[in-house]
Amino acid sequence: MVERQRGQRMTDLNIGTWIKDKRLLKGLSKSGLAEALGVSVDYIFKLENNERTPSLETLLSIAEVTGGKVVLK
């Protein structure tokens, strides 16, 4: 798992790493996150491995489920 320093921005990490970190910190399995979002486990796998790019709606849902934060500028 990639450790982020306080104040490090999401742009310094890839989205897949952010999703995986948030999922693990919340104690969720891939299937648990998939179920909470109403998507397939395969989709979560592809997001975490940067094989797919999530929509803004999906990112906001992931943040809501995991307690993460998405800041738009």
C-alpha cells in the first residue's frame, strides 16, 4: 500500500492506488466495495489496476462509501 504524506494531493498518486488505499483503510474487500457500489468485482479490480477510469459519479460514490474526499477545482 502506498503511504501518503499529509497534504499530498491525489494528483501525486494514481486513481487506482487511491481507490485501493481507501478500500483497505475502511476494511473492505473488493467484493464488499463492489456490492456497496452496485458494480462487479471485476470492475473494482480494473479500477485499482488502472485498466479502467472511473466516472466522477463513481469516484464520488467510492469516497462516500470509504470516507474519502474528492475535491474539484
